[in-house]
Amino acid sequence: MPTIAELQAYIAATKAPASARNYSAVLQRFADYAGDGELCYDRLTPEFVAGFGNYLLSEGLTPASAGLFQRCLRALLKDTAPADRLPQVKAAFAAVSSRNIGASTSLGAEALRTIATADLTAYPSLDRIRQAYMYAIYSGGATLGLMQTDFPEARTLQQQQILRQFRRRHDEELAAYVGRLSAESYRSGLRAIGAQLGIEPDIDKTTEADNYVEAARSIGIAPERIAATMAVSNAYSAQVSGADKVTARQRQAARQRVAHALFDLRPRWYALRVYRRTAAELAEELQAEAEECGVAELETFVAPEPVVRPGMPQPSGSAMIQRLLFVHTHEANIIDIKRRLGAGVHLYSYRDGGRPAHIPDADMKLFMLLADAARDTIQYHFPEEGEDAADRYRPGMRARVKAGPFTGLAGVIGRSKDSYKVVLRIETLGGAVITADLPAEFIEPE
């Protein structure tokens, strides 16, 4: 079989400049996929060609472009293959359609996140349609007609939440509502939601399947797993090979990943700075609301006041830490809490994008341990703007917690007689540093 260099020379000698650039781009993609400077005919099988199509899709090409690349490669190999190899080339590309795939219009993943997290409770009719639409997206891009004939099972946490919320807000099952919803009302409702939220293009001019694909592609899910989780076929699934080899467990994991990318229900620790009441009072209020609404995924933590030794000054940063409430919940819920409380709280967020900043579980567990077991030595250092409090502390000897519910946590440095100095940096709080002496019996050197 010709080498890449020989095929490039053939392209330069036989194609017009514009066509040569296109063919060269195709050949370069194929060389990247094949990982070989020489294209061996022994590898040229239908599965290999189908894999090339999947590779192109995973690299971000549209189904239309992936199909065009496959057709260009087929034409190139047919032109250069010896007569005895032509049947093999034709057989390898037999499944590649000669028809152009039409371009599809879809919403971006960010637009779907906006719809998924929007608060439309002030517009009950739109809220019902929004919930039905997101249930369809989480179902793999199901159409309204499919939802009406065979209502999808709730396979993701997001779908389960929608069913609970719909029942509580509207005193009706979502399946019953969808069953009597007309296509005209559904589409006009989607147009109104788009106008209300400032989403372009018009939601009703896109398909649920295309939008599901776009969301899945944005987080790097493999093409065959995207196709395997789709509720209906479209141009993308028609271009993909190998979906039938995806296991049920892989399908479930992929669909849940898409759902979390649009509406993250994984519980994490977030920090709120409380202004108009104490952190303990707000914690009690949030816990009561969670119980009333049947929200199980909410936990709060308020650091206990540090112990002040006789004759010693108030520990550094203790006033600030008493204004902080730590909440263990999912992202959409913490956003809703901030929305309801408004200026009464500050939600610590990432500088880029403004999404709520979560504290890693390991850091939070170690902080909770220090706040409980080292209250008489704990110090809090909240840097001023532009200051890096962690610069004062340099790691020396590391150790690991060996007892209790925090067994396995690391991040302990330095030793002083019968205790270890712990230094914990929490990026979410602006790089705040927490230091304390932990009794030696709690830990062991690494």
C-alpha cells in the first residue's frame, strides 16, 4: 500500500490546489488515526473504516464532515489501489454512504444548562414544559411522541428529581401531563422559554436528539456510547459504529455523566459567608427547609468557636470563621439558596465563569477534624487581596491520619514534641490557611 508521502505526492500531482488541500487534510487525519506512515491493506477492513469515522467524531467533526472525509479517503484509495486490491477497498467502504448528511442545528451545552437550572416557578405552564423537556433530554433526546407512547424510566438522578418536583409543585404525575400535551403547545412553550431565557437558536427549531448529542460531545463521551444512549436515531447515530457493543452499565454511566454536566446533583461542600444572622441560625433554617421539602442531600457545618486559653488573645481569624456556613449539597441547590437569600449571604465562586466553588471532600474532612480535635490551637489565616497566606508555611514532614472517621487523610507537616503541626489550605476561601496542633496519637508519619 502507498505510504503517506506517496499519497501526498499523488494528490499534489493530480488535484487542483483547493481540492489538494482538502484531500491532504483528510489524509493527515487518517494518518493520525492509523498511527503509521504506511497504510497497510491488511488493516483496511469495514471495522477499521468505521473506527475512522468514530475517531473523526470524537475529534469534534460534525457527522456531515466525518462522512465527507470518509468519502474522500475512499476516492483516494480507489484511485491509487492496484486492480487486485479494488474489491477490498470497495468492501471496506461499503457502509459509507455516498449521500451528503444535512447539517443539523443544536443548542450548545451552556444553553441546555441554562434551561435545566432556570427558575420558572413564576410561570407554572412554562415550568411544566421545561421539566418535560429536560426529562426528554436526560432520556437520551426523546421526542414528545416517544414520551407519550412509551414514557421513559427515570434512570438518572436528575429524572428522579424532576418526577418528585413535578408531583409536589403541580399535584400531578409528569407522565400524565405529557400524555395530554399537544405538540403545538409543547413547541410554543419551548419558544416562550427560549425568549424568556434569551436562548438562541429557537429551542423548537432544534431536536432533542441533536441537543443531547451536543451535550454529550462537550464532555468528551465516546461516539459509540453517545449513540448507544440515544432514544431516537439521527444523523450522528447513523454515522457511528459500535454502539451495539456498549454494555448496559456503560450506557447508564454515560447518560448520568451527561445529566450531571447539565444539572450537577453530586453533593459537594460549598461555603457561604453570612451577613444578617449567625451561621448557626441559617444552618438551622436550611435544615428545616430541607426536611419540609424532602431534600435528603443537604448537610451543614459551622466551625465551633476556638478555645481561648487564659491570658491568650482571641485566635487569629476566629471572627471570620464564625461568619462561614459550610453546606453539603448539589450545585443547583446551593445556587437556589443563594438566589433566595440574596445579599444576606456571599457564595464563594470560581473567578472564571462564576460557578460555585466547591471544597474537596478530603480538605473539608480534615478541616472538620481540626475544628473538633484541635480547638485550643487552631488558627485561621484569611489573606488580604493579593496576599498568599500559604507562603508562610512550607511543607516539611508529611503525615497521615490513622484513626477515626478521617483515617487516610494527609496534609500534616512538622512535629513538635507530642503533636504535629497541621497546615491546610482551602483554595475556595481565597487560599485561606488553617493551622493547628494535632495530638500525635491521631497520626503516623508517611
